[in-house]
Amino acid sequence: MSSTTYSIGHFATLLHAKAFVPQPELIITRLVIDSRTVIDPESSLFFALKAKRDGHEFLKDAYDNGIRSFVISEEQYLNAFPDANMLLVENVSQALQTLAIVHRNQFDLKVLAITGSNGKTVVKEWLYQLLAADFNIIRSPKSFNSQIGVPLSVWNIQREHTMGIFEAGISKENEMEALQSIIQPTIGILTNIGEAHAEGFPSVKAKLLEKLKLFKDTELFIYSPEYTNGIPTKDLPGQSKFSWSLTQKADLQVSFIEPIEDKTYIRAIYKGTEIECLIPFSDRASVENGIICWATLLSLGYSAEVADARLEKLNKVGMRLEMKNGINQCSVIDDSYVADIPSLAIALDFLNLQNQHPKKTLILSDLQETGKKESLLYAEIADLLKQKNLHRLIGIGPNISSMASLFDLETSFYESTQDFIDHFPAIHFYDETILVKGARKFEFERISKMITQKVHDTVLEIDLNALAENLQFYRNKLKPGVKIMAMVKAFSYGSGSFEIANVLQYHKVDYLAVAYTDEGVALRKGGITLPIMVMSPEPSAFDAIVKYKLEPEIYNLDILNGFIKFLPEGAVDYPIHLKIDTGMHRLGFEETDLTDLLETIQNSKKVKVVSAFSHLVGSDEIQHDEFTQYQIQRFKSFAKNIEDGLNYKFIWHISNTSGISRHPEAQLDMVRLGIGLYGHDGGLNQNKGLQTVAVLKTTVTQVKEIKANETVGYSRKGLLPNGGTIATVKIGYADGYTRRFGNGVGKMLLNGQLVPTVGVICMDMCMLDVTGLEVKTGDEVILFNGKLTIAMLAEQIGTIPYEILTNISQRVKRIYFYE
Ligand SMILES: *Cc1c(COP(=O)(O)O)cnc(C)c1O
């Protein structure tokens, strides 16, 4: 909440908006871009951005959620609601930026801005960790660094803050100027310039120059000459400059780097003397980020000793919200590294997305120091919890405990994490979604460990953001009005069930489809309210179909008659979907069935056709394009005959994933999007434009030296004639890594290197040949990801990506996350 108050009338003037403002005095404290993530609706201002989706489509939702103030760019909505304030502007995202600038201008504080190709978020979070003892810091939540994220971050600055740390990210030219005027940094940090995100720029140099615009008015600029492309120092921004380098003369000139177990010891020359530090990480990226933080501390005047002492305590940055299976049929969202209001609000939104359990619980520690009066701070949290409809709060720490009376929901309080753990056996958790959110010093990872199921070493990580991006990728290809049925059969192609369906529901697909009734029932039990089509509605399950309001696919007269007979007398217009066979020859009606089909439906009031569809057999391949056209034509004429016979309209659909990407003419009224959602499309060149959704990984359980002529595994199939080193990993054919991957056919990624299997694949394990590589127990092993793709695995064993994904057995734990 802003301490500087603005009325909606004031905003209307500032924005030169054409306005319809029935309540000009209304005070606005929050800026909102998503109609579903609202905290204080009355004092929120909703921006109808034209981003991935047109925000104007969500005005009604926002209004229904209580919002009464809007910034829009389409005149037709100016009087959409008689009691709402509407500000009409040219460009909504510019209006958001303008308000952020007005807000920023109220404050005179140290502001650090970070940009660069990689490391922005880690450096921002680390500087926060390093400087929090001395400053009251406001920083960008998560990686809010875009044209939208930056103004939303800056809007959070309040009177009590003494430092801001914001990151800025750009993807093309002419974007930085706006971010500079919003952040107005006094100190600038360039992390590095890599090849990443070079697409929007004519050259690496152009990218660099654009980024440097952020720092044009800074007092101090921190950088490495390794990344400034030979630009003379005098032409770099910053009244004063501080440089660091591993290879060149610099203010902080690193002279020696040595890994010591999981840490890295670094020595450097600074002001003519040798200084040192220890960074508690060993990977290259962390070492570079650590050096950037080191340079920043020194340039801010910290002594080498203090800098070293603080760097040594750096903590890993938990950048994503993960959801895991919990004990007693719970789901656990683990965010056990930070506790402040902006990140709590984000985590609560993620919690609210989850409908699979009837109850929602928050385990929350004392908040990190914010400089705000405790009673105000906790009152704000109490308010937040109420608005988010939380059922239970477990508060841990003396401060939150002393504010117990503020909370108006089921609560219990514990003095410390240990106190909670001591009482754990008596605390009841059952069938609920639990958000674990604690400041770092409370070590809530101990709590998450107790309430999550033991994860067997192999996990399938599902990136829910990427899934939503892929949905958007296909949505962008659709003509206006074309609906989407998302295929979530076979546990969403192995990726999950209600977790995936929840995201799809949230992103407003029109229909879901499953293969079997029990899959549909599971979704309904998980809180999914979208219409769901069941493709194999076995008669024994008609009962459940009706009970859970599922919609059967009807593919022949027997099923049709059986279902009509099953429906009780008096039932009317039960929705059904007709499957037409146009060439797949699997299930479906053919032209010869038309008369009987029409007669049966016309004679029964019990059912109503809501859609008719067919399935393309080769939409991904050029050689079948002619047949695809034949199928489309055959379907259209059949569907037309049914519509004419029944005398009403229904939805027509035929396209699957590669139908959408390759045959725009086949979109009809709806498309059925399947594997594309999960990141693969045989109709695209190398899946261009899609994001990787699923990563399957495991860890090395043991490393062994094998002597010449010894063999590995069952039947002595694994041969290492010259001896070598093998690593055993815990994934086998029972996990879905089929025996066909054995004897070197399958390859995995270990520390960035491709390594082959050796010997046959066992039920729960297999062995890798890691001869000549540095490998230790516990190292991560990737089965597939964005580099080693499911398409490559499919190729290795002569199958298709669909089989690779759906083969992964249910015993492999799924972890869902949002970046
Ligand atoms: C599985 C399936 C789809 C989706 O196919 P993708 O190639 O995965 O997009 C579409 N329609 C039907 C009938 C299906 O069974």
C-alpha cells in the first residue's frame, strides 16, 4: 500500500484521460493487471492491458471481484458499469508507466538498478541478503523486470524504505528509456552481456548500448570491462565507476579462483592490496554473480572483511514456487525462503489457483523487517488472508504470535520452528493445500520436509508457466471466436491431472477432454468446473458420467442407444459429442449410419448434440496433406448433414496440435489441443516457439570403478573391455525408462555431458558409462529437458514423443512450479 495517497480523480487528470468518474475522491492504493489476483478491490485500479490476452475481456471479471476503477483503451467500455470509474487512454501500459513515474518522483532514496543478460534476479536477491542489515529495502518481487513488472515494482516504494533494488529486462531496442525513467537509478549494475535474448537486437553491441541507457544518470556504475565491448571508460555511464574483471586491469581484479568442496575461494587485488572472500557456491554462474556482489559491496564502501563475512552467508535464491505432494493427501507449496508482503501476495495467488483440496492452510513465520509498525503490518496480513479465503493460519515466531487477536480464521501459534516441530505429532493435516512461507532464519525447509512426501530420487518437473505460454502460442494462431478443447487424457500426457487442468481452467480454455470416466471424475473432485468430454464412456460408467456432469463422446449407435436408455425419464438435452470417422478407422460414425443416427436423436428429447468431431490421421506431415484435406471435406459434409437433419447448430472440430500449426483452414469452431501444450509439435520445425514443460531428472546413487573384462548388470550385457567408471541412477523400466534404452541406446545428461547407458535397464535402476568424467554421488542426471528433448529420446528407440511422455509411471513424483 502506498503511503502517498492518490485519488482516481487525480489520476484521471494526470493521464489526461477521457474519464467517466462517478467517485473522483476514491483513493487508489493498488495497481492490478490480473482480474483474479485482487487484494483490496475497492482501492485497486485495474489496467486493461493488451498483452497476451486483451485485458478488456476481463473487465467484467474484475468488476465482479469488486474492482471499481479501470484504465482502458477502448471507448465502448467507457460506460460499461454505472458505478465504476473508467479512465480512457491511448495506451494502457504507458498509463501504468506514467503513474509509476509520478510515484517514483515522490521519493529520494538510493536506488540500485540491475540489468544484463543473466543473473539479474540472483544478484538482486543476493544484494538484498547482503544489505538488509543496513537498509530498509524494497525490491522487485521475483523477476518482475519487464515494461509491466518494473512499474508494478516501483509502485511498492513507501516512505519507510531507504533503498530500492530493481531489475530491468528488455527484449528489443528502445525499451530501456521507459524503464530508466521509472526506476531513476542512482547506482547501476551491469551483470553481463551474453548471446541470450539477442534476437531483438541487430548486434550484441546494440544490445549493450540499449542496456546502458538504464544507467545514464547514475552516480555510480558497476561493471566488468569484459562485457563493455571495448567502449572507452570515459564513454560509459556513471559519474563514478567501479570495475571488476577476471582477465583485465580493474578496480577489483580477480587473481585466483579455487573451488573448495561446494564453495569457492576467490582472491583479488583491490586498491593495491590482496583481499579474499569465500562464496558458498561452486558453479560458474554463481561465482560470477558473487563477484558482482563483492564489487558492489566494496564500491559502496564496505571493508574487505565485512564483505567477506557477508558473502560467506549468501543463500540460494529460491526463484520458483513449487508444489509437491504432501502427507495425508495434502499438496504443499514450498516457498520457505522469504516472507514479505509482496511475495506473500504472489504465493497466496498461487495457493488460490489450487482447487483440489477443500481447505487452504498457510504456515507463516514472523515477517522480515519492513520498518512498518508491527500492528499495522500484521493487520494488513490478516486482511490479505481474509480476502484470499484462507481457512487456517499456523503462525510461527514471537511477533506473529503476539498479534494472534488480529486474525479472523482458524489459527494456532508457535514460538519457534522447533516449538512447531515438537508439537507436530498433534497437529492435524488432511486433504488440504498448505503454503509454507517463512523468512530464511526460521529454516522452514525443516517444516516442508516433514509435510511433503519423501521424493524418490527421480522427479518429473512441470513448468506451469511454460504450459500457459504454450497455450497462448496456439491461441495466437486461432481466428477470433475459435474455441479450445484442451486434451488432458492419460494424466495430461503424463504431466499431471488436476494440477494441469487447474491452470487450463484459470486460463479459460473452453473444454477439457479425457480418455476415461474416472479421469473426468478425478478432475471434478479436484475442483474443475469446465465442461469435460469423455472419449471412452464405457456403459458401466454412465452412472458416474451423469453424476459428475461429464459429457460422453458417442461413437456408434450402440453407445447412443445405451446412453439414452440409461438416462432417466424426464431427462432433457443431456450434452453429447458425436465422433465421425473420416479415415482414422478407429471409432466413429460413418455416412451409412446417418439415417439411423438422426432418427435416434430426433426421437429422444433426452440428449442434445453439443459438438461433432473427427480426428486427423496425419496433420503433422506434408505427405498426408492431401488426405487431411479429404478428411476435412468429408467431415464438413457429414456434420452439415447432421445439422440439417437435427435442425440446430453445434460445435464442429477436427484439428489437433499440428492441425493448428499447419492447417489454419481446419480450425472450424473449435480445436483440440494436446501435445503442443506439453511442449512438442511434430508439425513445427524443432518445436520452434514452444516452451519446454517437462524435465525428467534423477541423481547418481553410486559411482563404481570397473576393471577390464568385468561386466555390468543382468545377463552380463554391459561390456567395458578396458574397464572404466559407471554411475548407477535410480530410474528403470518400472518408471517408464523402457528396456529399449539399454546397452548404450539411451543417453542422459550428466554435468552437461551426454553419457550412454551400459548394460540392460533394470526395473528400478540403470547404469551409465561415465568413464573419464568427474562424477560424484548426488550429481543431477537429466533424462530429458529442453536440450535433450523427448523427440530425441523417441528417436533413440524408434517411437514417438507421445509414448515417451505418457510412459513415465505414476510413481515418479511430479513437481509443479511457477517461475
Ligand atoms: C489425443 C487426441 C487429440 C490431441 O492430439 P495431439 O496431437 O496431442 O494434439 C485430439 N483429438 C483426439 C480425438 C485425441 O484422441
